[in-house]
Amino acid sequence: MTEPAAATPPTRHGPPVGRIVLTVVGALIIVISLALGAVGGFLTWAYATQRDSEGFFTTSTEHFETATYAITSENIDLGVEPGSDNGRVDFGNLATVRFQVASRGSTPVFIGIAHATDVDQYLAPVAHDEIDHVRFDPFRVTYRLQPGGSPSGLPSLQHFWVASAHGVGLQQLEWKVQSGRWAVVVMNADASRGVGVDASVGVKSDWVLPVAIGLMTGFVLLLVLGAVLLVLGAIGLGQRIPEVEHAGPHSVAIEGHFDPQLSRWLWLVKAILLIPHFIVLVVLWLAFFVVSIIAFFAILFTGRYPRALFEFNAGVLRWTWRVGFYSFGAFGTDRYPPFTLNDVPDYPARLEIRYPERLSRGLVLVKWWLLAIPQYIVVGIINGGAAFGTTHGGTRYATGPGLLGWLVFVAVIALLFVGRYPRGIANLVVGLNRWVFRVIAYVALMTDEYPPFRLDQGETEPAPIAHSGT
């Protein structure tokens, strides 16, 4: 009688190449979108708050003074010289520059802009100072002295200026930017020695707002597109583990099992070993933020957290906990964390969040900014934060580790010298991390269960995470 053949175990396949491509492309798109958003946000802020009544972005008024006959700028190189074989680029529609100068005394002042070659020819035999370096905080200007004699004629009578102004009091010169090499000259209008003026420079462009709007639009569209691609790709990475429902009393369950024998010195270099994880986590947390915003509106209108988005964000928290347990969050294991969003039952650090079939539409409006305020205070004590104060020298900021950081530091020092991680600190460290992740899940709208003001210490939950049968 023939015995039945043994069942062949199912073959495990790696993640499909297509999902890897989606994940990488989504991450790159998110990085590009953030760059666009940073530039677009800065331009929008500048356009709304930094222009004067005439639409110019203007520097503060500063004093320039010399004992010679003139003050000149360094040559301003704006590309191809007019009349060259390469043609000429007209920047006139891109920006207008405004110079404002005023003499502190009764001497009339002159300001002009011309091609650098014409200025060099006019001032070559004249004693003048060329601006070498300008420092703004505090303001300080240094010059390069060009020796010589007095000018051969009044500056206002020269015919090479493309724009100029002279007279008593405030003088204003506006110039549409053009290609070429240019120089700005400030003199006394009577060509006398000893020039002292208060001056400012402004720039106006009609392209700032359209460019800012375009960049911000690109930021939003690419951010959403990148987040969608990243989620679609990342939820399929790694070996698929059968879904596990933990039996604990809380919707967020965390385990952290410390290795019986930890290396005395490996913790010193774990930050270097984890650089690839840190890079991935930066991108994943950016996507986590975008996904949470999308989930906010989904919950608000439907009362449900989209399952695919929930699994992605749970995977980011799971990945973060494994990296934290391996490194600064606990230094509890020497097993290198796997690169996956999925649960890994045999890894010493595990995190599971029970999927909520329904979520309150009302709570979603007040969880993160109102109800969680007491929790923020506790998490700040656990993880540390920043403090600031005002002194005579200005506002000063200081940051420092929290309770968790100090406990982990004491534990690894003990590990280094006695070769053992203190058990009491180990239980407390996992309990503090458990509190922090419960708060994160609540603020990220993944549960309506308010984090309890109770420190559940120990490597396992009051009821541990159930292990799937394999």
C-alpha cells in the first residue's frame, strides 16, 4: 500500500519587481515635491510679506562712505555682452532693479549704471573705492582702494550711462535688467572728494507670484501622486504574513524582547549601521504624513480609515519600532532590523494595531490638536524636547534628551562595564515606548481609543500579541 506523498510547502516569493519600482518612484516623487514646496512656499511668503508699497523686495538702508571720489560695485555679470556673436538675452521683462541713495549732507549726489568697460575707462585714472565684501549682520562693508587723481568731468555729463539720477535729497534710479557686464557708481554730483550716502536696493518681478503658484500646485500634485505610488508599492514589500489579530485589551500592542546576551560595544556603531534605515524612514514618514491627511478626509466623510492606507501607516510604525528597539529607543537587540512594513513574528520587536471598522467623524476633528494636548506633555517628558528663552543677546534655544533617552544611556553604560542590561530599566523602557506609540497611533487617527494614563511595563502587553501559525 502506497503512502500518500507529503504535502509540498508553499513556495515563498520575493516582492514583485513592479512594487519595488512603484516604491522607489513614489519616494523620489515625494522628495521632488518637497523641494518644489519649499521653494514655492518661500516665494509665496516673500510675495505676501516682504514687498513694499510699489512691489519691490527692498534691502534695509545702509551707509556707504569713502574719502575718494567714487564708490563702485563689483562688475555685475549678467551673461552675454550686447553686440557679441552669441546674441543677447533680454531680461527686462523678468525684473526691475531700483537703487535709492541720499546724501547725509547738502552735497548733491549722483548714481548711475553703465557697462563695466565704460565705467572702467572713466574711473581708471580716478581715485575711487570698489566694494569688495558686504556683511549684513551686523552691517559692514569693505572696499578695494583704486588710487588715482580727480575726475576729468562731472559724472552727469558723461553719455555712457544707461540709467542715472542726480540732485539733492533722495535720488531713485530704476533699471530693467539686461544681459551684459555692468557697474553701479555713486559720486558727489559736483565730482568732489568724500562720498557718503545712505543706500538701499530693491528688486521687482511680475513672475514671482505665478512661479510660486505653479510650484505649490506641482508640490500638491506630486506629493499626492508620490504618496499613492509609495503606498501601492510598499504595502506589497516583504513576505506576506497571515493577518494577525492581537488579543490584548488595547488597540495598539507592542512587544520588545531583549536579547539574553547583548554585545557590550555594538551599540556604539549602530547609528552608522542604520543609515540605510534612516534614509528609508525619512521618506516613509513623509508619506505617513500625507497618508494621514488623506485618511482624515476619508474618516470625516465616510467614518472609515481606508484599509490599504491603514496597513501602510501601521507598517511605518512597525518599521520605526523595530529600528528604535535595535537602536536609541532601547538598544534591546543585536539582530539587524528587516526592511519590511510587514509583521515579522520571529523578530524581538513587534507592533500591531487593531483595524477599526468604524471611527468617529466628530473625534477626527479634535484628536490631534485638542484632546491629545495632555499626551503631548507626557510624550515630551518621555522623549525630550526644546526649550527657549530671551536674553540680552536674543532668543536662545536648547534641546535635550527625555526620560527615555537617559534611561537607555544608563542601561548601555551598565552593559558596557558589567555586560548586562538592567532588567528593571528594560521593562521601563518598553513601557515608555509603548506609551509613545499609543499616542502616535491615536494622533494619526488610527484608533478612537484614548491612550491610558498608565505605564504598562514589561516586554509584552498585558495580553501578548498572538503569533500566527506557520
